Amino acid sequence: MFIRQLDYLVTLAREQHFARAAELCHVSQPALSSAIRNLEAELGLVIVRRGRRFLGFTEDGERVLGWARQTLAALDHMRQDASAAQVRLTGTLRIGVIPTTMPVVSLLLGACRDAHPAMRYSLRSLSSDAILRQLDDYELDIGFTYLDDRVQAGFDVLPLYHERYVLLSPAGSSEGVCAGVDRWDAVGALPLCLLSNAMQNRQVINAAFRRGGVQPSVVLEADSLLALYSHVQHAGLHSVLPHSLLSVLDAHDGVNAALLLPELTREIGLIARNQPSMPALAAAMWRAAEQLDLQHTFDSLLPHA
């Protein structure tokens, strides 16, 4: 059995396509298929269901795939530990980030880079469910996401801040912040641009509107925070966004912000697989994040904070 066979297997599981998996592994498709068949012969199991195309894994194959993921992760952790022993940490840390924290994850990376300049990072914008799944499958090393009972029951957790929500309005508009609107039950009359309904952040906002008995007037939906901000600046729309974004947006450039009442908060933090010893790269990010006071950083940006 060779490590490359396990790598081929895990790549095939991710891509669900023989040709794409072979391309990513830098081998021909026949070479990849042959390596997997050899692994099946060695183990005496059928791992892959085959037809004219890739059809998935057998029940035995799913168990082998789980072991393959764990083996590759353990090998990567061994390399990280060897790197740590040499003082200069190297390697790539894979981080899953919910979309609304993607703009501020740079604060964590900046702190980590100060201590470990040779480290590299791979950021993936994912839903909170996808982050949990990819951590379980050893496809991520760490997550930056919402913290709830489901997360805290099965992962190492580092709380970093409570997300608070603000209404962004065009500066000088006759509605919104300039008219004293800072309550959920008054926002429904404004022309809004919000994240799409498929995103968890939007579902939280929808729940707040329901509690306030509000039917919001949504003019624009988008899956980009930058697009929402741009439409507040230039299209006369209003938006509801986490206050953490004020740290990376120029809230004085044609935009006003007001904390929405009653307050709606969600706890945000880092999560990692619960294991006896955290891998060196994840531990480095963890230590860097512990030194930050993100709650104070973000709260200080609120009007009249």
C-alpha cells in the first residue's frame, strides 16, 4: 500500500469524477484507476462502484475512505510537528470560513503571520454545516464560524466575539439612520438589499423581522457583501450587516451605520477537531487568535460605542 493510492482515493471522493481526480493528482486516468484497483486487490475489497462513469463508493469503500482521510491527515500533522521542531513553521493551513466572517479573517491571519511568516493559508467560503462536515472528513484544519450547542458538543471551541447587527443607510438619505430608524420593526419600510435566503446570516435576519412583525421590502438579493455595500453607497438602498464588517468597510464614505434594537447577537469563533494534540499549524492560529480582543475592536466602531 502506498500513500499515493490513499491520496488518489480521497481526491476521487472529493471530485466524484475519474478524469478530474487524475488531473489534480498529476497522473493519467488509467494510472489512477489502476492504483485504486491494486489497492482493492491488496485489501480484498471492492472500494469503488464503476460503470460508464464514477458511481460512488461501496459500503466497504466508505470505510476505507474514512481510514484514508485519517491516515493522510496524520501524515500531514507529522510533517507539521517536524516543521514545528525546527522552529520555523511551514505548510498550508486549511480554513473554512462562513461568508460574513470572510472579510475579517484577515485579522486572524495577520496575527498568525507575525509569529509564523513562512506559513501559508487556504481559505474556503462555506456554510457552517459544510465547515463541520469538512472538518469531520479531514478536508479542513480549522473553522471560523457560528458557535452553537451542536458545534460545541463535538469540537474544540475558541469563542472570539458576539456578532451584532447594524443598519447601513446612504449618508444624507431622508430615510433610515438619518430619520432615526434603528429598530427592527421600523426597517421594513426601507428599500433593502440583503444576502440571499440560502445563507444562514439571512435566515437569522429573517427571524428578527418575523419577531418584529415586519415584512421587509427586499429590492436586491446578492451573495456578496461587497455588492450590498456598493448598493448602499450608490443605489440608495439600505442593508443589515454584522457590525464586524465596519472594521474593513469605510463606513464614513457615503454610508451611515446604526445598531439595530432590540439587539440580535450570534457568537463567532474558531473550531477544530477534538483530538489529544492539536496539529502545529492549527495550534499556531489558535494561539494567535487568543491574543486578539475582537469584541472590543468591533464594538468600538459602533456609533456612540
